[in-house]
Amino acid sequence: MQILPSLNMFLGLSKLLFLSTIAAHSSASSSSFDPLQYVDPLIGTSNGGHVFAGASLPFSMAKAGPDSDYDNAGGFSTDSGSIMGFSHMHDSGTGGSPSLGLFPIFPHPNCTNDDVTQCAYSSPNRNTGYAGDSLTAKPGYFGLTLFNGVQVEITVTNHTALYRFTFDPNVQYNSPVILVDLGDLPQSRASGTAVVDPTSGQLLVSGTFGPSFGSGSYASYACIDFAGAGIRNTGTFFGDEVALQPDNTTQAVGGYASAPAAGAWTQFAGPVRNELLVRVGLSFISNENACSNGQSEIPNFDFDATYEAAKEAWTEKLNVISVKPGGASDDLQTSFWSGLYRSMLSPQDYTGQNPLWQSDEPYYDSYYCIWDSFRSVHPLLTLIDPYSQSRMVRSLVDIYRNEGYLPDCRMSLCKGFTQGGSNADIVITDAYIKGIPDVDWDTAYEAIVKDAEVEPDNWSVEGRGNLDSWHNLGYVPSHDDDPNTSGFMTGSISRTVEYAYNDFCIATMANKTGNSADYSKYLGRAQNWKNIFNNDTTSSINGVDTGFVGFFQPKYNNGSWGTQDPIFCSPLLDFTSCYLFEENYETYEGSVWLYTFFVPQDMGDLITTLGGKGSFTSRLSYLHDSGLLYIGDEQAFLPVYQFHYAGRPSLSTKQAHTYIPSQFNNSNSGIPGNDDSGAMGSFESLSMMGIWPVAGQDVYLISPPFFEEVSITNALTGKVATIRNLNFDSSYTNIYIQNITRDGQPWTNNWISHDFFLNGGTLEITLGDSESSWGTNTEDLPPSLTPYTF
Ligand SMILES: *[C@@H]1O[C@H](CO)[C@@H](O)[C@H](O)[C@H]1NC(C)=O
Ligand SMILES: *[C@@H]1O[C@H](CO)[C@@H](O)[C@H](O)[C@H]1NC(C)=O
Ligand SMILES: *[C@@H]1O[C@H](CO)[C@@H](O)[C@H](O)[C@H]1NC(C)=O
Ligand SMILES: *[C@@H]1O[C@H](CO)[C@@H](O)[C@H](O)[C@H]1NC(C)=O
Ligand SMILES: *[C@@H]1O[C@H](CO)[C@@H](O)[C@H](O)[C@H]1NC(C)=O
Ligand SMILES: *[C@@H]1O[C@H](CO)[C@@H](O)[C@H](O)[C@H]1NC(C)=O
Ligand SMILES: *[C@@H]1O[C@H](CO)[C@@H](O)[C@H](O)[C@H]1NC(C)=O
Ligand SMILES: *[C@@H]1O[C@H](CO)[C@@H](O)[C@H](O)[C@H]1NC(C)=O
Ligand SMILES: *[C@@H]1O[C@H](CO)[C@@H](O)[C@H](O)[C@H]1NC(C)=O
Ligand SMILES: *[C@@H]1O[C@H](CO)[C@@H](O)[C@H](O)[C@H]1NC(C)=O
């Protein structure tokens, strides 16, 4: 359902309008609070959300679930009624191109005439529908019943998937076949091998595949063991050609590349209790390692105990937050808890599974992508799971140590595509200023400085390009001639504003570590956004002047201006023209209109530049109200809250309520764009908690929570921070802050810093039904490089 073929290449979008059904998910409220009752993993499985809905642990490598026959970027989509198989590793929320989904298995309860050669082995021949009312998705569990009568239940540990297949006892020729296919979702296989053991029925598979949004290749392995039935027959298949085990020796297929379906199978004598357990151990190291992962993590094939442990792991993650709903609907609570849940699917903990280098540091993968996740996923994790955030930052630093650069995107042990600046700089600085422990900050600092100073061979997959121009001219020129190295010469405006903010983050870290030379150098470059601002540029929509003057504009390296209509690549003009690898655009996945607001380091100067706070406020309102802004892509998040900088926090609040729940809700199509590893979910949940983090700064913009009260326990200090609304009304008439007290004292800043969460305390917000003077004075505004002039 993509508009352009190349759209498949993209993250950050898939915004295509599917007809969608809105399923109602209701959950009973109970007195002893269980956050899992409010998690619905199916949110975002329709309308291009591409959310992974299957069974997962927090940040686990094993993510097992069904794979649909189309729109299967997250594996399962409620827009498709047909299942190709069940695979064991996925990425969540990718922008169009599917990821992973290796080695799907498929259960046949019987074969025609009881003849094993007459079962369907390849996809699409084997694809089967399922009973809609059998769908059950919960944290750590996924279930459905296939039209062939097999009830499928799935749970996982960190590196192992466990399937429980229950067969209809009345089925004719009850003699199930479980096959494993050597394919993957992106159909990237370059080689593969399948071996079946005739005695145990064990299936060993391996293959070489390509990443879904990056370059290179990776090898992967699985080890499939069974419990619950005797072996009747074993064999291999190629396409739909079946080879039976000729004798009792091990049989293998392999040595071929992508082409048709191929794999191996085991047929069982009628299962003893009509139930067969299938354990899939996973590895990026070897088949032996895959088998030992399965054996050590699920030694007894105990499905219920495995699911119970998964529930406990999720409960523990979510229990650091508590909510007093104050009458807020179950639907909103479901949106909230599900958004938090989705923010903890990735990055994935592949520690011990990285064949690329030896290290004692943690290794996380599926940073998919940092361009999407730096804004709210990582700040959310810093808030609710600082120890995981610490391991992720350590892993980023270790990737730098071993590969020479920090990634901007990474999946399946490969380098992913860079979409703008080097935004790991922001993740590192954000973690540093918020006191994330156990990181080698000297090396982290060295890594972000290298991003700013040394061009990599290919800046499409790491670092930054056009650095000589950046250093000497102070901007990324349109169609720059960079003789040093290479990369895609696109997005000169979006890269300029992102590089400026990346450098501001370096300056911040330099300042805190007492490096004043670096501080002044990078602070200078943090102002480079001014070099592409043209004070005379106007903007019309359908020939009608919007009245707003002054926008970023493409600039050549000889200093003369290029052109790009400020509304180009907004929903109002050629929306889909600014994706990666398109040659003729200067903004990435968004318009000049949108990018003109991306100066989070110096809002004082930006507001002055755009004509003062009145003019800034009407321009920002126009962005939201005119149809120019698409809220389903991550750059749209900060502009929801930027009214704070003009002393109008109530307009940010109003805007947040405009998008939630109309664009972010608990239906299967309840996110406006692909989730990008929980980015949409984290926007939604942070918004509902009433704290918008300005990533890279020690700043949370305050807006009232959507609940009467929210508390967060900090794992580092054990302290509890509570944000409480007084006069809360769940119909959201009283949404405007009248005043705030922090621990009993008036709090007039319209922002707060991380020390509140580290030290604990209470922020008490008095609400009213109209805008007040709270947070509107110049001294109430968030930090800015240049002082506000109003
Ligand atoms: C799974 O991995 C996480 C770290 O990502 C770890 O904290 C947890 O203990 C692991 N679970 C088990 C059962 O080993
Ligand atoms: C398997 O058994 C069921 C129930 O008896 C029957 O309806 C179905 O046709 C059989 N399938 C095949 C492929 O023989
Ligand atoms: C740079 O990497 C991109 C993405 O993998 C690739 O398409 C391009 O060919 C590479 N350029 C060079 C010069 O290797
Ligand atoms: C294969 O194994 C079965 C069961 O162990 C045995 O009955 C049969 O003789 C063996 N066949 C061959 C060819 O070794
Ligand atoms: C580009 O190449 C020139 C000549 O080798 C070198 O002096 C310069 O440092 C390089 N620039 C960057 C940013 O790597
Ligand atoms: C850090 O920033 C402050 C405020 O701009 C400045 O006064 C101070 O000199 C800086 N310190 C260093 C070491 O750069
Ligand atoms: C600057 O470069 C652009 C693009 O190559 C060219 O179109 C323009 O004429 C040049 N302007 C000047 C003043 O040389
Ligand atoms: C840019 O234009 C605005 C009015 O549109 C004006 O207030 C401002 O001073 C101008 N800035 C410069 C640098 O000319
Ligand atoms: C839920 O969100 C989706 C996606 O943004 C939107 O299309 C739909 O209209 C929303 N549903 C409701 C009931 O607001
Ligand atoms: C906060 O605002 C409410 C409603 O306007 C008012 O009753 C209360 O006195 C105010 N409290 C403070 C500390 O200003």
C-alpha cells in the first residue's frame, strides 16, 4: 500500500491512509492495580503503524509472532487476514520495509490423504487465515487459531521463542507437520542451510541476510526442538518439492541463495495430548549457541511458567509509574500504558550475541533509528529505566570504539542509514546531563567530537558529510561539492539545523567538563542555522500569501540562494518527495515550514528572528492549524510544545489535547505514523504525563497530565516524583494551568529539570478553564542561548 516504491526505504513515514476499523479495547478497572491489563499490543497494527504485536520481553532479542501476507513490517498486521508463518525476531514500527522475520515455522495438522508430500510447504501456498475472534495479544503472549484448526500460542524469553500448538483431536489423519522456512521478511537471504535430525526431529537452520534499512549483511542461526509427540517422519523441501528422509541419517538443504522457499520439516505421530511445544533458540553466533540458548532459557518447555516470567518482567518495568486516573477513560489509560510498553521493545539487548568484536560491554542493536528515537524514546527511558538507558549508551560508545563512529541507525548488526545529523550526540549529552551512571564519558565525548570533525568514508551510514563546508562556510550547501568522501547529497537545510543542534550538545558537554575552548567553538557552530535563514522569503499556499516572511532556504557554496517552496514536502505539496535518496530536496521528510522551528538551543533568537513572540505564536499556530503539519513523523513532536518559549504554555496544552486522542488512541490504527521503535508511543505517554523533554537539555516543558495524578519512582535514587492536578476534570475543560507549587512553594517556571525526578517531590498544578498568567513571563521561560527580548 505504498504510494511510491521507494517509500519502502523509509523510516518516519508510512502515513498512508488505509481504511481502518477501530476496534474497541476495554479493560476492567480493578483495585489492585495491574498495568498489564491496560497494555494492548495490537495498537498500531493497522494503518501503517507497523508495530510488532507478538510476544516480547523488555528489549529482548526474541520477538515472536505471526507474519501476515502483506504490510508485514512489524510481522503481524490486522489489515491482513492471512498468515505466512510464525517467526521469532522482529523490529517494531519500521517505516515500510520489513525487518528480520527469519526462519518462520508453520504448523500443518495433517496432510491430504495422510501423505506428507501433499502438504503445502512454500509461501504463499501454505498461507492460512485465522479466526478474528481468536486474536489475543498481551505483554509476553500472542495467540490465534488458524483456519486449519491449529491453536497457536506464543511466549518468549530473551533469546528463545516458545510456541504451543494445540490440535483439534477430531482432525482427519492427525499427524502434524512443522516446517521451517529459510526465508526472512525482506526476502534478503543470500545463503541458507537447514538440517533435520531424524531421531529427535530437531531442526537446525542458518543463513545470511541483509538489514532492512542499512548496508552489509549478517548471519543468523536457530535451533528448533520439540516436546509432546513422537517423531513419524522427517525431511526437507525446496519450493513445494518434498524430500523424505531416505534413511536415518541427517539430511540437509543448503548452498543456494535467495530464490524459492526451502527448509526442513518434522512430522509427528498424533500428539499425546493434542499439544506440541516448539522451542526456537536463537543466535547470531552459531547453531550450537542457538541450541544452548533454548536449552538454558526454557529447559522444560514450560509454556505457562515462561509466560508468567514474561508478565513479571513487564510488570516490573511498568510499575515504576503509577497513575490516579481521576475518571480518565479506560481508553486513555490503554493508550498511555501501551505507549510506554512499546517504548521498551527496542533497542534490543544482543549482549553476548555480537560476532563482530569481543567486549565486556553491553551490546544493543535495533537503534531503529536514533533520528526517530532521540527526541522522546531515550529521554523516556532515562526517566523510567535509567539502568537500561545506561547499558544502551555504553553500547553506543562501544560501537564507536570498535567501528570508529557512533551509529545514527543500526539494525541486525549492520550500519543503518543516516537521515540527518549525528543524533547519537544528543542521546549521549542528554544521558550525561541527567546523571546516567556507569558510562565512559571521556570516550563518549571523543565520539561526538569525531562526528563533528572527521568525515567518514561514507556519511550515508555514519558521522556527518560536508564537514569542510560546515566548518568554513557555516552551513551545509545545497548540492555541495565534497571531494573528501561521499554520501547522499540531500537535506541540506535539515542537516544544517540538525548539525547546529548536535554541536550545541557537544558544547553543553564541553561546558560541563570544563573544556572552555571546545565550549566556545561548538557554541559558535550551534548558531550556524542563521546562515541559511533568508529574511525575505515568503510563503504562499495555492497562490494565497500566508503573510509569514522569513524562512530557511537552500544556499549554494558560492553563497547564493537556491529555491525550495517552504510548503514543499508538507501534506499540502508533494508530501512524499523528501525521502532518503531522493536527489532534489533540501529538507528530510518535512517542509521548510516545519524545519524553520528547529532551533531548540536558541529559541530566544529564533523568536526575535521570526518577528517577536506574537508573530512567532501565530506562525506556530498556523503550522498546526493549516494542514502543514503531519503529526505522524517525529520532527512534529517538539512544535506541539514550542508555544512555551513564547510564554504561551496553555497553547501547547491545547495542542496536545488536539492530537490526543484524535491521532493517538487505543484503536488498532491508533497511531498516525509508523511507530519507529516506540517513538509515537513515547510522544503519547510523555504528553499524558505532562512533561515534554527537550532532548539534549535538562529541560522538561510542563503541561498538565491527562490524569489526576502521575508518579514516577526513580530507579537510581528510589525517590518518587508526583505530578498532581487540582480541579482535574476528565472531560478536559479545565486543562489550563493557573499556578503550580513544587513541594509547597510557588513554581513559576514553565519547565522543570531532571533533579525533580532524581530527588523526588510533588508538583501540584491548579487547573482552570482558561489561560492564566502562569508561566508567561520572560523569566518563566526555558533556557535559551540568546536572551529573550520580550
Ligand atoms: C533478560 O535480559 C535483561 C537485560 O536486557 C536482563 O535484565 C534479564 O535478567 C534477562 N532475563 C533473564 C531471565 O535472564
Ligand atoms: C485434515 O483434517 C480435517 C478434519 O478431519 C479435514 O477437514 C481436512 O480436510 C484434513 N486436511 C487435509 C489436508 O487432509
Ligand atoms: C554509501 O553508502 C550507501 C548506503 O549503503 C551506498 O548506497 C553508497 O553506494 C555508498 N557510497 C559509497 C561511495 O560507497
Ligand atoms: C531407522 O530407525 C527406525 C527406528 O529407530 C528403525 O526401525 C529403522 O530400522 C531404521 N532404518 C534404517 C534404514 O536404519
Ligand atoms: C578533507 O580533505 C582535506 C584534504 O585531504 C583535509 O585537509 C580535510 O581535513 C578533510 N576534511 C574533513 C572534514 O575530513
Ligand atoms: C560554561 O557556560 C557558562 C555560561 O555560558 C560560562 O559562563 C562558563 O564560562 C562556561 N564554562 C566553560 C568551562 O566553558
Ligand atoms: C552559485 O552556484 C549556483 C549553483 O551552481 C549557480 O546556479 C549560481 O549561478 C551561482 N551564483 C553565482 C553568483 O556564481
Ligand atoms: C527580518 O524581518 C522582520 C520582519 O519581517 C524584522 O522584524 C527583522 O528585523 C528582520 N531581520 C533582519 C535581520 O533584517
Ligand atoms: C485514532 O487515531 C487514528 C490515527 O491517527 C485516527 O485515524 C482515528 O481517527 C483516531 N480515532 C479516534 C476515535 O479518534
Ligand atoms: C492558584 O490558583 C487558584 C485558582 O486561581 C487560587 O485559588 C490559588 O490561591 C492560587 N494559589 C497560589 C499559590 O497562587
